[in-house]
Amino acid sequence: MIWVHCGDKSEVITTLSLATRLHEHSDAMDVVVTAGADILSLLTPVPDGVHVVPIPQDSVVKARAFLAEWAPQYLIWNGGPVRPILLRCVEKSGLGATMINARNSTLFAGRSRWMPGASRNAVLPFNRVLTADGATATRLIRGGVPREKVVATGPILEEPLTLPHDANELTVLIEALSARPLWFAASVTTPEIFHIVAAHLTASRKNHRLLLLITPRDIDSGPNVAQILREAGFKVGVRSQGDDPEPEHQAYVADLDDELGLWYRIAPLTFIGGTLSAGGAISPFEPIALGSAVIHGPRKSPHAARFARLAQAQASRKIRSAAELGIAVGVLISPEQTARMALAGWSEITQNAETINQLVLDALQSTEVAR
């Protein structure tokens, strides 16, 4: 059992990503995730084998009962304040432990931050303390924590998981589409269909061979989407009806379940559905992780933090309307533009890869030794 604790709401996404990664790489090993009552409901979804439970009260009896019930073999403490009694029990148990995303602002609760030795005692159970900034590392070292235990890694952020795909289908489709300029409208909500049609009309005036790939969020609405595209004057293929992409197609409705990973790998440019109308945006990290540059509207919930990271890295383009979308697609469809944006996005979302890989390796090696 590997134990991951989420100590702050700002670390929920990172915790979910880390717990999923640990579970996928630990074979039969389960993962238990703990958090305070105000965070528990946010820790979803999780795969089977990942248990989400309340952090025990900070008492000797509750701490010992928790450790006896779950018998964790490694602990990753992700941000938030420390729990002195619980962590003292962790230390006495000999459990391997690493703290990540340590911050001065959240590490110490109440007046303990000003007490002599507070820094040293707070992180005593941890083999390593990875701080979110240099100031926290400096404070810990000045407070008596051994220098070799503290590493200022910067904030450890989520690691995007790559969506699966059918390798045979990918080979066939790349061969069929490699000569075509194309863009992908992913998980488009019903009100956005007409925006996408208008944008494709605009972009096609500049590039007559441009192909639109579109996956509706309501996957069963594929034939209706195709009819709307035909009424706009496009020649359309529909995947659920057995059509393959043909040279004469100007739009292709990719309306089969669980194929976003396939189309992200093919399309150099992806519009993020749910960002021009209500319905909720899908994650912009999923196409970025598979080499597709991102374009999106003003609605970013529930992934505002991810969009902000991409914007800061100049790895995405924000538009406000269908008219702007069509113009932007026409400009960004060039290989140089999409390659630059995709590379910037990849660099942004993989900046913690080495640290996360080591963290996962340490946890797995500790569980192997404990078996």
C-alpha cells in the first residue's frame, strides 16, 4: 500500500495525477489517498484500487489505528500543514516518506512556525523534502533540517496522462490524411456545432484543401452534425456509418467512443470543446501531451489553471468568437506555427517529469523492500 496525502485544495489535481500514476506502475499494490474533510469531495475520479479516506485525527490512538488498518509502506505528503502526532507515529513506524510542494505559507499551522525547532521537528519523519520555492528551503535549512534532505524543486505539478489509441487505426489514418492540412474540434457541445461550421467556412476560404475533424460531445449526434455540415455546403464522411476519410471530404465526423487519443495524435491543431459555450471545457493537456497545439474560447472551467499555464508558456491561442476561430485556424494551421506551440506546450507540461519519475521509483522500491 502506498499512501498519498493531499494537504491543500491547490494540490488536488497533482494528487490525483500522482495517485493514478503510482497505481498504474505498482501492479497489485493499492494506493490510499487521505485529505481533510474540506478536500475529500474534490478527489475524484480515481481508478479502482485507489482508496480515498479522511486523514485521521491528530492523536496517537487514531494515528496508530490508521497505520494498522492500511499498513502503508510509503508516504508522499503533498503540501498543506503538518500533523505532528501523526507524523511522529509515521517516524516511529520506520515508514519511508517524502514531502512534496512544501511551502512556508501552508507548512506550519498556527504559532508553530515561530517556535524554535519547529522546522526541524515538522519534517523529521521525511527522508526528503521537496519545496515549492527557494524561500521555504532556506527556512527549513536555517531551522535545523539537514541540507542534504531539502531540495528546492519548484512546484510539482500534475503529470498529464496520455489517452490510449488503436495503433493499427493510427497507421491507416495517417497514410490517408498525411497530405491534408487539417484541424480537430474535440468534444464539441451542441451549441458549438454552428460555431465550428462557421469557423471552417472562414478557414476554408484561405485553404481549400483544409479538412475538419469533429467529435461531438454527444457522441450519438454524429449523423445530425454531418447533416448540419452538409447543409453548409461541405462534403462529409461519418465514421459511425463506416466512412473512411476520402480526398473529396471537407469534414469528417469522428463519432466513435474513446477515440480522442487517436485524433489528437493525427491533428496538429485542436479546438477545445466546451470553451465557446456552456458545458464545461475538456482538458487542454490531453492534446498537448500527444503533440497537438491548442486553440480555445473564453470559457475555461473546470481547467482554468491548465489553460493559464499554457497561455503563460505561449502554447495556446484564445479566441472569443466563431469569426475569430476561423481566422485563427487559417493562421495557425501552418506547420511552423503548430510545431512551435506544441513544443512550448510539451515543455510546460513535462517540466516535472524527472522529479515525478524519481518520486514514483522511490515509492515502488520502498514497497518492494517492505514485501
